[in-house]
Amino acid sequence: MFSGIHHLAFITTDLERTVRFYRDLLGMPLTVCIGEEGFRHYFFRINENDSLAFFQYPEGSAEPMRNTRPGVPSDSKRGFDHVSIGVDSKRSLFELRDKLVAADIPVEGVIDHGVCWSIYFKDPNNLPLEVSWQSLDITRPPVVSDREPLSVVDEGSEPQKDHWPEVSAFTPESDWTAKPGAGAAISLLAVEQGRGELVDE
């Protein structure tokens, strides 16, 4: 059912630097640019299914993220740790590391985590990033490396039934509509400009 991360939305205080970093340095295509009164919302495509998105609000309404190290406890309140983006090969991981080093971006790693090799760095918004190459093909999940795993681990990797209610009321197809939201008009604009096609299903 899931195809990957559709998008993760973050806040930037400098959208131009963010575009320069994700599009120009990391090579992620800039795919959607929404701008309305009070905000901008730009999307960067990682692959066919996955994107990162950034909001920019008026000056003074957002602050840069506090500089913390991924995976290390902190006394600061935070609900986010880091984003890990996959690459398709060991070569890609090292080529990206070399590109970051050439751009004078501090990089930690390459680090072998057993299931993946990773590098760590920060974007211009102080957003902690990990880029990982999957070095282990897990054929019978879950792989457990926990001295005292939670009891739910014994239930295996697949979803367990009877923990949530079954759907009893399905939305009829005749009601499969959406109300216009921020950026809704971009679809008409894209079609008019020959930059996109509406998807029916």
C-alpha cells in the first residue's frame, strides 16, 4: 500500500538558500512552487514517490532549528530528529559525500550501521540529514538488536489485527471530492502552460 514518503514538510527562514542546497547541490528537482499571501511552499522530488517540502513564512514568524546531533538525547524540546534519504549504491553515497565536502559542508561518516552505511550533515536551515545506502537485505523481518525488546516485537513485522476498529462506513465513490485548498489553482495553471496533466486515478 505505501509507496514511500510522499513528502515531509519543514519550515525555512531562507527559501532561496534551501533551493540552492536541495536543487543545485543535492540534485533534487524542484517540482512545485506554491506562493500565496503569507507563505510559500516549495517541493523537492527525491524519487518517483518521495519529496521534501518547505514552508517560508513572513520574516520573524519562524526560527532556525536548534543545532542538535541526530540520535543523541537533548534537553531541548523537539518532535523531530532527522530525515534519512536513501541512495541506490555505495558509489552514490561516496559521490554525494565528495560533493558535500567540495561545497565545504561538514559531513560525518561514512558510518556502518549494520543495515546501512550513512553520512550525516545539515542543510542551510540546520535540518539534520542522513543519507543511507542499504547494505543488508533483510529477508525475514524483524531483525532485532534489543536486549529487552517490547512485547509487541514478538508479534512479528506484519500488521496485527484487532488492535484498531474495522472500517464500518466507506465513503461512496460519488463523494470522492476535495475542496480547494492552498495551491489548488496550480493544476489549472500547469495544464494551461503545458507543464502538467491531471491524473484521474
